[in-house]
Amino acid sequence: MMPSQQEAQQRGPVQLKMALLTALVVGVCVASFFVGMQFGRGDVAEATPSTEKVKPLLEDAVANGDLQELLARVERPEKIEVGFPDALAQSRPPLDDLGKIPAEGFAIHLRAEPDAVAASALVSTLAQAGHAAYRIQSIEKGVAQWNIRVGGYATAEDAAAAQQIVQQAAGLTTSSVTKAP
């Protein structure tokens, strides 16, 4: 099948443009090559190897023993003590607005309450019933909680013996014995 005369006339200018573009690209490449050759042949001093002995960079440090000392210091393990500042270690637990927080001993943990008002109400109810109730704020999974506890027990057994009575006064069915505060 022969192309029509009209199709041949349309292809002619396109083919001519493609040929001119190809010739232009080849010409730029050839010109760049020759320009690079001219610059590459410019006056460049030839590199001659030096006959002087090169002094090592750390020769003085090695001669004085400084390098050995530095390496020994880097390789020597250091004991790093991490702890709380003395001011924090010696501080007493704060007084709650509803009761004294015991510094030691055991406590009955009743529940964690996210609402401070509800926690205060339960602590007040337990305090009116004669229990040494208090609340301590903690952060559980990024959420502030008030831990409601009854404390002041010398041993875990003393806390466990009072656990049922405290649960009833709080209107709860579960609790746990934990170290105070």
C-alpha cells in the first residue's frame, strides 16, 4: 500500500526537521570534544615524584607516648552513675489535700480514677468512715490518673486483713495490696 501524496507532503517537513536536529546535536558533540582536547593539552606541569621522606602525621605523638595514652583512655571503660539528685531522694511524699500520704509500709489500692473530683469524693467517704485514705496522681499510658488508696499498714498481712472492710466502705468488690505510697 503506497502512502498518499498528502501524507508524503506532511511527513516531508517533519523528516527534514528531525534531520536538522540530529545534525545540530552531532555538531555540538564534536565541537565539545575538540574544545575539551584544546583545554586538556594546555600547559600543565608534569607531576614528578618527590624524593624527600615524608614525616608521619603522628610521629611526635607516638614518640612522646601521647598516642598510647589517648588510646588507653578511649579504651578504658568509665563507670557512669545515674541516679536521682540527693534533694529528690531525701524528699518526703507530699501532703494530699485530703490526707497524709504514707512514706512507707503497705496500702490497699482501691482503683485508679481519671476524674480528680470523683477521686476526692471517694477519699472523703473513706476518711469519714475512719480509714486513712489518700490519693496519688500517676500517669498511665499518657493519661493522668488518681490512685485511691488506704494506707498506713506496717505489713502486707495487716493490709490484707483490712482489705475486705475497706472494699465494703468504698462500695467496691476488688482491690489489691501494694507498697505505699
